Amino acid sequence: MERLLAHGHHQDLRDRVHAFAEREVRPRIAAMEASRSVSHELSRLIARQGWIGVTVDEEYGGMGAGHLAKTIIIEELARVSGAMGAMVQASQLGTAKIIHYGNDVQRKTWLPRIAAGECLPTIAVTEPQSGGHVLGMEGTAVRDGDDYVLNGRKVYVGNSHVGDLHGVVVRTRPGSQGLSAFLVETGTPGFSLAEQQPTLGLHGFSFGELVFDNCRIPAANLLGEEGDGLNVAYSSSMLYGRANLAAVSLGIHQAILDETTAFCLQRERYGKPLAGLGSIKLKLGQMQSRLMTARLAAYHAVDLLDHGLPCDAELMNAKLVNVEYALDSARNAMEIHAACGLYTDRPIERYLRDAFHIFAPAGTSDVQLLRLGEVAMGEAKGEWSECLSDVVRMDRMRKTA
């Protein structure tokens, strides 16, 4: 009975997001593609639906619905607009750091605002000179009385130009235990945004550069303790980022199959629909099989996460499979569309461009394969999903004490 109720709840959520995406998001896509800049209005409209708070506890005004519900929301938005699916997934990264590392004051201050759609959060880790090498970052925070003073630059920050609250990981001392995380509000003196650069795809989304020039923030804005920055960065990327990006890829993948199937039924060759050709059916069959496998991988991983079970390998695999399979199906779709796919009057070229944007964040496919190889060899270095379960368990004990 519990499983049936959960299924009904998730289906109702999917239907609501689906209807919203068709009604509110799809009509705005042409303008986002033309402007190639962040869509502030649509981002705020989506936030006001309460979906950014899907993993936020009800006591803070959130949905408290878990990671599978989050996956469904991102997937359904990305099915219509990869950019808006990316916007929600990036917001979830920013929310996670407060849920798991924020103190009582920080949670009570920010989580209700995030859940109500009044605040869009980000997480800022990557730096120009270090890329995915987190320990190579050079941005600093120096304690000065009751404040910290931040200096440095962060790049590829999801929601950079629409975000209100940035979770920034910088160096407070040397070594692997020398990273710390801070909350920085947009508008803080010494904080600025670099000019947004045009990108290949995800038009309407922003992932740009934050600049900190003697940016002074209260010491109370420290997330957790000094030295927790590496945990904040890794847990956000590995537990939330991989699952979220799998969901974005899944939505784009569904759109690729839907559009290609419709094209094959409408387009005629030799006096009958293109779909009647055996070679075309084979390609459509490949795409359908990939999509089904990708969805299983994504849903299985987040279901384990929802139940507090170890699932690092499953999350890696979900990101790997969803990204690679979406790109494979995008290529098949372009082959089927042929010259028709090169024009912007059809969305298939947009899906291809958007799919490429999901490849690098939270680890490229090579990174996922390397980590899965370590799992196979018994060389994995702990389970971040178990660490998250311990944090959640301790938080529940604190609340009931």
C-alpha cells in the first residue's frame, strides 16, 4: 500500500510539472534561444512553484518529498527546456549545503525563503586555474575579527547571474583540511559578477563567474566548521550533482525520442511514413532501449538515496549512463533528421547542444569510469552516501532530543 501511495504521489507531481512546463516554459523557449541570456522571469516563476524546496523538510516550509520527487521535477522541466531543468538542479546543489551543513539559524533563515521561491541558491567551487581539482583552489577567506574577508574567482557557477545566495568554498589554511564554506549574498560589497558569456546551449540558464575582491562577510556565514569545505564540495557534487545531472539528461533524452518519433511518423518516403523503414525502426529501438535503461539507472540510484542506503556507485553510473546515452540518441536523431535537423525551426539541434552541457559537471564520463573501476577493484575510498545518512540520522536525533 505504501508503495502504491508513493507511486500515486509521484505521478501527480509529474502531471503537475508536465502541465506547467508545457503552459509556461515552452512558449518562452524561442525568446531564450534568441537572447542567449539568463531568463530571470522564468527562473523566478519556477521557484515560486515551491519545487526548489522538494528536499527541504516541511518544518522549514519545504515539500520534504525526497530525491526521487526531485528527479521527476528536473526531468519534466528538462524535457521541455534543458536550461530550466539545469536551473532547478543547480538550485538543489545550493540548497543541499544548507540542509546538511547549516546551523539552526542558517536553516531557519534561508530554507523557508528557498522553499517559497524567494531565494535562488548556488554553490561555487570551481576556479579557473584548478578546474575539477578541488584541492588546487587558491581563493581565500581570512578571519578578521568578527568577519571573514574573501578573495578569488569562481567559474562555471550554476545560476551565477540569477542567484541570491552563493555557497562559496575557499581556502582558510593549507592542506586538504584547509577548505571552508561560506554563505555570500548577492549585493555584498566586494562581490561582483563577470559579464555573462554566450554558450553552446542551455540558453536561459547561467553558469558564469563570481568575483570576490576583499569581500567582507560575517563570521556567522561560515557553513559548518572551518575545514568542512571539502566535505561540502564533494557531498554536493557526488550525492546531489550526479543525480541531478542524470535527471537533466533524462529529460533531454525523452525529448529527443519524442521529437524523433513524431518526425518519423510525419515524414514520408516512398509513399509511406519514414517510420516504416526497417533501418529507421532499428535506430528508434536503440533510442527507446537506451532511454529505458537510463531511467532505471537514475530512479534506482535516487531511490537508494531516499532510503539512506549506500549508493555512490549507483549515482556515478546514473550520471554516466544518462549523459552518454542521451548523446548517443542525439546523434541517432540527427542522422534520422539528416539536413532537416540542421535548421533551428526544429528543436532537435537544441537538444543536441543542451546535452553536451551535462557532460563535464560533477565529473566527466572518464571520471565516473575511473571511480567505478576503483569500486570494481575494491579500492573505493568510503561512501559519501553513508556519510549523508549519518548526518541525517544525527540531525533527527538532535531534533527529537
